[in-house]
Amino acid sequence: MNIKALELTEVWHRYGENLAVKDLSLSLYEGEVVCLLGPSGCGKSTALRIAAGLEMVQQGAVELDEVIVSSPSFHIPAEDRNVGLVFQDYALFPHLTVIDNVKFGLKRDRSGTSESIALAALEMVNMETFSSKYPHMLSGGEQQRVAIARALAPRPKVMLLDEPYSGLDARLRENIRDEVLHLLRGQGCATLMVTHDAEEAMFMADNIIVMDEGSIIQVGSPDELYFEPVNSFVAGVFGELNKLDGLVNGDKLITPLVELPAQGLASGTKVEVVVRPEALHLSSLKGPDVCFEASVIESRLLGRMSYIHLSSDSRQRAGENIHLHCKIPGRVLPSKGECVRVYIDLEQTFIFERN
């Protein structure tokens, strides 16, 4: 049976007149990695700070191992909770060596084993040979490893990560997050991580919590949220979108470019159609019926994929001219001005009723 490691229940939090978190409830289970995902200012870091005990609960409750550790009338401070913390800036002490930074979280250990525990934690992140160095002598990736080791040394049941890879370059970030994910899996601790990077959340998380304006919008696995978003905001969190207005007419949904299945919507319903760039495929051959013609504005190779700017063919659609973006794996670089046929993958096309 899954053991609940962390729970926030109906938490509200204000900074003056600014409502940062609104009626937020979430659960985190032993061995699970969950990401809070959303734009800057959506409340995800505040939620993490409340979970850590760095912010007092104004309304609601926080539980660790099903024991209340914070409520409006009761608060156990962060240093007295069995929680590991890794911040965006790593927060290493510049005047302490690497091993003393790791031992800092073990300062209450009276068994005399803090040195060996700290070394073991450094070995987990392959930093034991740097134990006598100071933070300023380390690269960003090395500092991040030390911060992880310091957080893991007390063997926390819950690990909280706040944008831990944002200060690293792209290639190093990919390597480090892979190492950290395997490390967290090996330790078996529950992990709550804040990020604004959708790819990072999909790589790290068993479940993702999408937030906006202090509220949870949708919770699910990376696969569920990518292919079954509840609205265009959630769809847009996972990447760029092409957007079209649409109107249901009988069993058809009419857009400026194509007709789509109405998916059971009532005739006369106004909708927003969102299409991921990777859902558009180019061909000069006969293909599915859901297609339209467009002209190539620009095409660029971005390494693993080609990025193509398209303009709908106004000759077909009574003056309508819609700018679209298309992402295709590999090297696909049609010439500027070339006329192409564009097919739509309906699995990555979403229809939402307009309010």
C-alpha cells in the first residue's frame, strides 16, 4: 500500500493583498516524484515553501507522515522537519568546505558519525574527492551535486526541489537531472519539485500538477496532461500552439482552414481549436481528408527537428491568411514560397468551448 508522505489540505496564502495560493490540496506518496508546473507567479514556489515550513500556514494544513506539522494555530519550523531542501541558488555556505556544508544538516547528530554520513552522501553524487574544496572553487553542476548531497545526508522522507536546474546550461542540465532522478529513485524518498520547464517536468515526474493564479488547473501523468488537457492553458504549458476559431455546424466543426468532426458538440457552439506544431505534417502526396494547402514562409533546422513557418493559402479561403508553425523530426526544409499540403494529426488537436 502506498504511504502518504506529504499532504497539503485546502491551503490559502496571501502576501498583503496578493493571493498567492488559493484552496490548494495535494498529496505526495513515498517514492513518488511530483512536479508543480506553471508560469512565474502562479504560486508553485509558495506552495513548496509552505510544504517546507518556510512559510506559516494562514489557512489549511500541512501533514508529514499523516501528522499535522503546520496549521494556523500550530507550526513546526523547517529545521525540525525530516525534509530535504534544494533551492534555485543551491544556498551553499561560502566559508565552509564541501564536506562541512554537507555536515551542516547533521549538526544535531551526537553519534560522532556525521563525517562518515557526509562522505557517504558525497559519494552518492560522485563528489567525495571535492570534500576539502570551497563552493567558489566548484562549477555550477558541482555545486548542485553538493546541494543534493546536503539535502540527502539526513535521509529525509520528503525532498523539495525549487527550480534546481535553472542555473545550469542546457547540456549539463540534461545530464544532472538524469543523475538526480536515478538518485531519488534509489533513495525512495517522496519528491516535490517546482519548475516552469514542461520538458523537465515530463522527464522527472510520475505526476504533474499544473497551476495558474494560485490554483491547481489539472493533475495527471505527463501522458495524460499532454494528450488530454482540460483547456488551452494546460495545452500551452507543454509548448507552442497554433490556435483557430471554430463554429459547430451540424456534425462538422468549421474553421478557417479545415472542417473537423464536431465531437458531439451542439450546433452553433463557438470553440477554440488548438493544434500542436508537431501535429502538422507536410506532403505532396494524397493523405487523410483533414488537410489544407499552405505556403512556406521560412524553414529552419533545429538539430533534431525542422521548424517551419507556414501561411495558409488565401486563394482557398476567401481572404483568410493564417500564420502557423510546424515541427517535423529530422531534416525537412521546403523552400521559401513553396506550396505544400498540410495534414493534421487529430490526436494532438484539441477543441475547447469558448466561455
